[in-house]
Amino acid sequence: MNLSKLRYVVTVDREGSISGAAKVLNITQSAVTKAVADVESDLGFSLFDRRARGVAATAEGRAFIDRASRILSDMDQLVTDAQTGRESRDRVLRIGIAPPSLEGLMNRAVRHLVLTRPEVRVQLRGTPFEAGLQLLRQGDLDTFIAPLNTLLGMSGFITEHLPPLRASLFARKGHPLTGRRLTPREIAQYPIISPDISGPHVTPIIGILDYLEGDPSRSLHILENFPMASGIIERSDSVGVVIDTYVQSQTFRSRFEVLDYDMGDPLPMVLAYRANMQPSRAMSWLRAALKAHPPTAAGGSTL
């Protein structure tokens, strides 16, 4: 016995005839007749008394049909609720990005998504990696953008590759460090501003600070706000960190210079989501926005 046969039985009762039910269900009368016979065979009693002008439920049939009707109603409501939930998921997209200093890289993609899909509500949050991973696991984030190496070996997630990030050090125009290949010891003589102490390109900076005494992390200025950091760098001998493609903007080149120092290989980035969660339409729209405006495109923000 299946739900389709139950629906046929309930429709026969409501329409009062096999022919009426077949017309409503848009199937043949023989298919309805067989479905009713199959259900009666499974139950071991007749559901209907056959009459010249239709059918009428038997006493046993009435109790069964009324209960079947309630079951079908509950199933229909379940499907409706699931569809409503799906529509809600399609309207709200919760995006996490780690570390928090990378949040500005999403500016162009999020702007594109919001302007082209006004029905979507975007909730973007920068988060430390461990916190973001936990939010994704428990369903409080729909997707998580993070360095690939932080997700290696993690089960239960699907990852999609994004363009890698390359970092550079930069300083004000005319800084004493400009114009030559630099050593870590030379850079360590100047204040360094980093957007965080857990970001993807902190390791090369810590390598520079190893030339100083004490805890390297205590020798850093930690400023996530790029306008604040760049304002300080422009007016002092401090050195900062920036996404390499951002330096192509005219605004950046008019104010700063990239220092000749190797910050290591580009960092692979991924968009991750739970393997047991079917991506919503909003996720497909986010993918399209990221393709049109990659996080590493000029006009992004700092690390």
C-alpha cells in the first residue's frame, strides 16, 4: 500500500464514483479500480458498496478512509512546510569568512549579489577559523570561505576552490625600505601592522619578528580596519600587509609602494558547505557573484 493508492481511495469517496475520481486524478478508470481493489485486498475488507450510480463507503471503509484522509492532509502539510523552509533558505544566505580581516574581499561579490538578487538577504560575518567551522557544522552558517589548508582532513564538508590569495608588504611613498630587495632583519627594524595574528599570511611576518627579542606577536600592531591602518602607514614608517591584486588600484599606487620582500606562495582559498545539505538557490547565485567578482580582484581589501 502506498500514498498514491490512499489518495485514489480518498478521491473516490469524495467524488462518490470511480469515474469521477478518475476524471479528477486525470488517470484511467481502470487504474482507479485497480488501486481500490489492491487496498481492499491488503485490508481484507471492502471499502465501498458498489451501486448503480456510484459508490458509498462501508462502515469499516468509512473509518479507514477518514484516517487515510488525515494522513494525506498531514503529508501535504509536511511537503508545504518543507517547501516553505526551502524558500526561506533561498531568501537568507549566511556567509562566514575566516579570518575576519578577509571580510573586505567579499565587497564586490556581495554587492553584485544583493543588487542582482534583491530577494536574497545576505548575512556576512568575519570569524576566527575554529568558530566559523563550528557555526558551519551546527547549521548557523550556510557557507564558509577560508584557506584550504585549514580545512584539509576535515570530514563532512564539500569544498569548491576559489582564486588563491597572494600577500605583499607595503609602506608609504619614500619609505627607507623602498627600492631594494629586503631581508627579514631590515624589515624587523620598523613597526609592522597586521590585520590579525591568525591570518593566512602571518607566518612570514612572524618569521620577520623572530629577529626581535621576546614574543613576536607582541611586536605587532593588530588593526583589522584598513582605512585606519593605511592612514597610519601613510604618515609613519610603519609597514603593512595587503592583497597583491589590490595594489593595482590607482588610489593605492598614489599613496603607497609595495616592498620587495617574498611573502611566500599564494594561498589557496575555498568555499565550503556541509556535505549533507543540498545547496540552496542563493548559494548558486553566490557562486555566480564570486565568478563575476573574485575575492582577489582589484578593489578588494586587506588581509
